[in-house]
Amino acid sequence: MTAMHLKTRVVALTGLGPGDIERWHTLAARAMESNAFLDPRWLLPFGHPSDGAATTRLLIVEDSQAIRALMCLNPVERRIRGLHVAALSSASPFGSRWTARHFPLIDPDHPVDAWEGLLRGLRNADVPGLVDMEGFPIDTPLGAALLAAAARSKIRIVERGSLEYAFRLRGPEDLPLPSLKTGSEAVTVARLKLDQLSASSGKRYLQHFRALERHTGGSLTLIDRGNDPDALEEFLDLQAAGWKGKADRGGNAIRTTGYDTWFAEAAAAFRAENGLSVFALTDGKVTLYMQVAIRSGRGLFAAQDAYDETFSKFRPGALGRLAVLEHSMSDTSADFFDPNMHPRHAESSKLYPDRRRYVSLLIATRGLVPNALVRSIPVMRRVRNALRAQATHEAADRSEP
């Protein structure tokens, strides 16, 4: 595959045919960087009136065999250097409700060509010439491929901000946990992953855990109820019963905001391909904590969680997250676990051992104003150096016989 064989088109999210959806699904399963929140199983069921389904579009880069790149497009207005500018965002209104992961899906075999086709599509399509690539993992092979394509295409990119998010990468010590099969459910004795914490924090959470076991009178287990449709309903009820179900306390529970039909349909789509987990921390009688997680490509992604506030003094939310964290890499199909947690939740973020930096990139694909605005923003040193290195590499390649 070479760039000249690629075609690009912009398609409304609501206007995809079965063939498009199937090829999108294939790309999501093998993308260079997995993104469950740009998986068709997550996006296609939504239809809430406020979600912007009618205005959200997809930029598709394809050849005769497959979709090689896919990106969400949403018209926005950005204020840059005091100017209000029409732009495109890689984040849809719906996507921003659930995650900060808004990066495109890119073919892993020819990523620079795929990126170059995507950049060319943005340049040629009838869309604004300024793109805000939000929630992008720049310090990855995906980021390196984008910078290589930008250098080759002579497209300006600046990094306008970044945040570090909690993450967990598979390590050499991660092995499947022993489990007992109860019907279709995988049951493990609940264990907490504590080695990433300070000695005092680990000791404190272990004390909470043992106190909770004494209070409930039984050993705690972690059950993956992903294959049980009733588990999702129990999760929605548990979430709505707590503060998230109370609008006057700033709650945004799925059931009380009207997203329960969509969530059930999306969960069913993942469940149908063994890609859904509904983790439940329980003493055998009462469910103390639940987390819904979805698998896409080589990643396991947390979607939502909730806990029984009756047991708040024992920190069931933190204990549940630590138990899921310990279990997360027992799924040998996953290379990483993304808790999908904003850094503003500082205490909860400290539970996780690794970090991943997500940035917002401004890309000027064409036009005097977009290029002038991007030129006027100080370029982050690491992006500037990477672009210069890529340009030097491309020049060296062209000079070889």
C-alpha cells in the first residue's frame, strides 16, 4: 500500500452502510493504538438528542481492501490568540461525555501512509482548515507516525496543552490469577494490587480491606459478570442509588440522564464478542463495588464504576479499583488497562502504577488564517525537535539512490 492508492471521504456517522461498519470494526480490532471509545460497538448505538449524532462525521481513509484510518470530525469554535476561529475537533459531544480519548484509528502495517492519507483528506475536504486533535497519546509509535506524516506533508502542528492520565501497562510479572468457574462467571479471591503505592498507603488500604471482611463476615471475591445481562442492570441501579443518581448533588448516573438504553445496547455489542467485563466485588450476599470495562484491540478500558455508599467508611471505591487493577492483566489478551480517569481525581489516580500523556494538537491543514495562528503559538520543544528530525530523515531518504 502506498499513499497514492488511498482514497478519503467524509461520511455522516448516521449514514454508514453495513460494509463500512464491518471494515471499521476490523480496523478497531487491529489499530496501531487501540481506542475503545472509537469502536463502532461503542459509538453506533447512541442517539440521545444532545449527543450531536446529526453533526458528527467520520473521515475515512481507505483502499480497495480495508479502511486504513478513521477519525471523528465535529465542527467547533476555538478561541486562539483572541480570535474566534471555526475548527474541527476529533472529539464528538457524545465522546467527550465519557472519555478524553479522541485519537484516530490507524492501520498498524503502514501507519505513516495512513496518517498522510488522513492529513490529505483533511486538507482537501470541505471542512475548516484548523483541526484540534484532542486526547492524543503523542509519546507513542502512533505519535511518531503522525509527526513523520506531517513532516512529509509539510503540515504545521503545535502542541497546545497536555495532561498525564493514570494507566497500567502489562509487566513481565503479570500472570493470570487462579479462578473458580461458577457457571459462566469467572470468580477470583479478591486481591489488591498495592506494590505501586507507598508503604503507608498500601497498609491503610489493606486495613480497610480486612475491616470490610470482618464487617461483612466473609471473604471478598471479585466476579466478572460480563456474560450476565442482569449484571448490567444491577450496575445501573447501584450507580443511580448513590450520589451520582442525585442531580442536586451534581450526579450524572447513566439511568437518571437517559443513557441507559444506549449503554445496554453498547454493552450487548461488546458482550456478543466476549469483550465486556462487569466486575463485582462482593461478600457473597452484598455487592460492594461494580465496574464496567470494555475490550477493544489489545486494551481493556474502564467505562463506568459505582459502589454501595452504605460501606463508604471502608473506602469500597478504592478497594474495588485496586482489586480490578490486580485482575486487569490476568486477561492475557490485553497489553494495558486504561482506567479512563481524569487527572482531577487526584487521589483515585494515585492508585494506578503508570502514566500516559495525552495532548491537544492544533493542525493547520490549509488556509492563511489557520497557518498564521499555528505559527503564532510557541511550539513545544519535543514536538519541534521531532518534526525537525523527521524532516531530516525524509530529506536523507530522498537523497539516497
